[in-house]
Amino acid sequence: YFSWPRPEGPVWTLLGHISNQKPSAIYKISSLKTADSDDDNQIHFGDMSHQQSHLAQVGISVEPLDQLAQQVPASQVSVSGAVPTFMEFATKMLENFFNFSSSFAVTQSQMVPNPTETFVPLSTLKNWFENFQRRLQQNPYFWKS
């Protein structure tokens, strides 16, 4: 079992099992953080106060083999279509782009005149991101037209 700690208590997710017939296993947990998220995929764009937990808990349960056969690991639970996955990817990509671009931000007083450089106001990037996010929520395939 695996759990991201929460204020209301741990929510355990079955990853799988090991046994004499299967003495080792590797479990992918990267999608579990977003699946357990309480904020319904809301983006905290530019919000540096949003705290993320980087702690995790691993639980071990000793159970009879016939009981294990009845349990379904989280990796085998079906995902409802590719649209949420695409939207999640697009959102993460856009956040990454904005954060990367923001890391090069300078104030107007810090700018050194350079005729070969072009500067884009950070507010323009933020406005573009918010518009793109809104359009993506209205129609995940708007970019195809």
C-alpha cells in the first residue's frame, strides 16, 4: 500500500503484492499524487504559497493469497479516457513553460540596453496562459482547428 499524508488521515492505495510465486515487484507511483489531489486539478498559477507534500508512506499488509486475488491494484483501475490525461499534460507543460520563462525575469531597472534582445512582459505570458487554460477547459481539442 502507498499513501501521501493528508490532514484528515492517510488514504491507502493498493499497489500490488509479492508472494513466493512473485518474490519482487516494481510499482509506478507518479500518477498517484494527482489521483489523490483534493483541488480538482485547479492550477495555482504563479502561487508560490501552495505547499506540496514530499513525504510518502509505504504500508505492508500480510494477507492470505485468496484475499489478494480479489483486490485490484491502483495500476489496473481504468482511467476515464485520454482527455483528462491530455489536459493534465497540457497544464503541466504550460506551468513548466511559465516557470521557466519567469526564472529569466528582470525588473526594468535591471535591464541592460541590448539591441539584440527582445523582452516580453511577464504579464503577457500570464494572460496567454490563462486564455489557453480557459480554451482548453471549454474544448480540449480546440488546438486542432
